[in-house]
Amino acid sequence: MSQETFEIRAISGHAGSVPGAGVRREFEVCKLIDTTTCIGCKACEVACLEWNGLTFSETSFDNSYQTMPETAWNYWNLIKFNEHEREDGSVTLLMRKDQCMHCEEPGCLKACPADGAIVQYVNGIVDFQQANCIGCGYCITGCPFNIPKFSPTARKVFKCTLCNDRVTQGLEPACIKSCPTGCLHFGTKPEMKELAENRAAQLREVSGFANAGVYDPSGVGGTHVIYVLHDASNPEAYGGLPKDPHIPWTVRLWKSPLKWIGNLAMAGGLIGLAVHYLRFGPKTEEPEEHPKEPSQSKQP
Amino acid sequence: MNDQARLLPNGRILRYVFIERLMHWTAAISYVYLLLTGLAFWSPWLFWIATVLGGATISREIHPWIGLLFVAATIWMYQVWADQMKETALDDQWWHALPHYIKNEDALVPKVGRFNAGQKSLFWGFFWCGLLLLVSGLVLWFPQEIPWSWRYLRIGAVIVHPVAALLTIALFMIHLYMGLAIEGGALHSIVQGDVSQSWARAFHRLWYERVLGESAPKQ
């Protein structure tokens, strides 16, 4: 499945066709995160920093195990720790590895005005090309998962690449490689979906998690990072995982109907002015000289 | 009306004093830059405009600063022109005669003062859209500084900014067309400041009469 990483399916801010759509057999990759077997060891956080060679940043303490409040431009992989009170009053620690979800319909890519700054490969990986990024930050608004982060030094936006450099070489992403419990899996989307559904069924039938399920939100066309949750009816409890994520409606309105209405209005306005000029031409200073004979003021 | 219009020794009328011309062109040049770079970000088909203007990254960096300049010019205009742009009873009549105005049947259009109702609308349209563009633009300038819990600011700004910009584009197209193609002498007046007496009489009769001190009604 490595070749798909070279083939591009969608390009931000791009006029005309894209090179890779429909060219090859398309294997879509997927990362599966089983939150029920995560132990919060943060090996994935370290592996991400190491493989991507990211600069070190300060951690913060907020009465939890969490490294920092949210992902950062140089910290793409963050386990969110959430103390969750069950209905019976007992408390559990929900741990969710947060990173780019690699949406099938990426809001970042839709919002981006810069040609080639965000690409989606045919294998589903959504990747930022910082050389083409203009630093406008529209992707930050397009994303329903709070993932793209602006670097004040580079003045560009960064996020998880799903280690597409590793995937290109037939390797699994660094976070997957480092996981000691096997809660992280990587493969094709159908394989991972099947594995996730089987695990969710096991949790429901054997382990007593009646609401266990798979998080693969349809509002963004599905994602190439999916979760198994103990309680799929309440993803918000896992550090603000949105229950029904969508690209913000204003971004959709702006990028589809408004764009066409605006273009038609501008083109129509230009045509209208040209037609007006042909029909009526410039105003003359003469008519006021004959205020009593308005009919002679202008001959069409 | 506190404009400084006066009859010049050569028989022409000074319509726009230097300070009015200066602020007009400050606004005009900054607006054109904002329009061109804005259009580049608006559509992939127009992205090349940013390339021509020095690159899209530079355009993104400079656009907000020029936006501040435009807002400054707009506030300046407000201070100088707001009084003269207030709606008067005559404006209603002018709007009713708009079809005649469009068809160049100017003899059927009511006499107007220094600015007709259309010009006043242009002024207020740019003023209010300018404020919307400023507020939404400040959010879009620093989206990374908006915390996640305040994200609806960003989500609102991405739609307010292009809608307000499109409204100004409509105003701008009409303004440019009127000034360059329809009213001969208008461009000269905003560059050099003066108009001919016949121009003033034809398009701004009440203002013309006041400038000439013809306060008494005509026989």
C-alpha cells in the first residue's frame, strides 16, 4: 500500500484537476486506537517527537497525567486523561490518544486557500505541505477536532502526518510501533474497521460495556483514525471528542454556495455595467440646459 | 454643509480640497490592494494575483496591515464627510427617480446637493462594511490566538468577512463605473479637485447654486 502515499486525491486551493484520483487501486490506510487497552504510558507521544524530530516544548501540570492541555505545532500526539464518573458513582480514568483524524472529507483542506498547502493522498492521509502554506490559519477554523496548530517561528501550520514518510516505505506510523499494549493498530480501513467492530462486540458481550462501539464519524465522511470506546454514546467524555463532528457550516457556506453566488454576481455586475454603457452611455452636462424638454434629453 | 467649495479665479469650481483628495486616494489605493489580495484568497482561479503581488505568503502578511490603513482612511472620511452624508428629505425623491438617473434622463431627477443619495449610500455602505471587515478581519488575523472554547468567533468571521467584502465589491464596481465612464469630469475632480460650472450645474444643482451664492429661488 506504499505507492498510494505518492498519489494525490485532493489539493487545497487548486484550480483544475488533481493528479492521482482514480489512477491506482486505492487502499485506504487506517489507524485504530483501542482506548480500552490504553494504559496512558505516553510511549506514542515520545515516539512521535523522536521520529518527527520535533523541538521540545514545556509541559504543564494541571492536576492530571496529561502532558499539556492540547496538541501543539511541535507536539502532534497527546494522550488526553479524563477522570470520568460513572452513573454508579465510581470513577474511571479515560485515556484517549489525540491527534489528526485524517478525515475523509477534511475541513482543513476545504478551508485552505493556498494551492497545494494541504493534500489528501489516495490512501486517505491528509498532509500539510508547509512550503506552500501561507500561514492564514483558515485550516484551524475548518477543523472540527482542534488539530492544526500555528507555529509562531515558522509562521506555518503543522499537525500529525500519520507518518506518511514511514507509510511510503511500507512501515507503520511511529506511534503504532511504540505501543506496548497493542492498543494501536495500523492497516487498511476495512481491516481496521473489522478489527474494531469485533473488539467492540467483545466489550459489549463479554466485558459488560453495553455501550461499547467504534468512533468513525460520518459527519466528516469517516476518518482514517478510528477509536474503540467503552461508551460510544458519550465521546465527549474522552477529552472533548465531538459526538457528531462536521466542517463548520460557515466554512461550507463560504466555500460552496457563497463562492458561486459571489462569482456570478461579480461577473453579472461587470456584464450589466458593460450593457448599460452600450445602451445609455455617459451622462452629458447638456440636459440641464433644457429643463423643460426632458424628452430631448437623451436619444437612445 | 461645511465643505470648502469655492469659485476659482479661472471660473471653475473647487469641489474637493486637498485633504479630501488625499483621504480618498488613501482609501482607494489601500482598497484596491485589499481587493486584489482578497480575491486571490477567495478563489483558486484568482490565486495567481497573489503571486503577481509578491507571493501569497507576503500577501497574507501585508493584507491585514493595509486593512488597518483602509480603516484609518475610512474613519478619516467619516470625520470629514459624515455630516454631509446625512440623509435628507430630498434623498427619497432621488431614489424614486433612480430609473431616470440610470437611463440618463437627468432632467427628471430632482436637484441634489453636494452628494446625491447614491453617493451617500456608497459612503455608508463602505463605512459599515468596513467596520464588519475590521472586526472579522482582526479575528482572521490571529486565528491561532482564539481559544477552542471561543471558536465560534472564528467560525463567524470566516463568513462575515467575504460577505461584507462582496457588498463592498458591488459598491466599488458601481463607484468606479460612475467615476470613470459615466460622469466625465468626475475623475478630474477627485484628482485635481475642480469641476466646470456646467458639470456642477448638471449633476449637483443645489450645491452649485449655494457655491455661487444663489440662495434666492430662481424666477
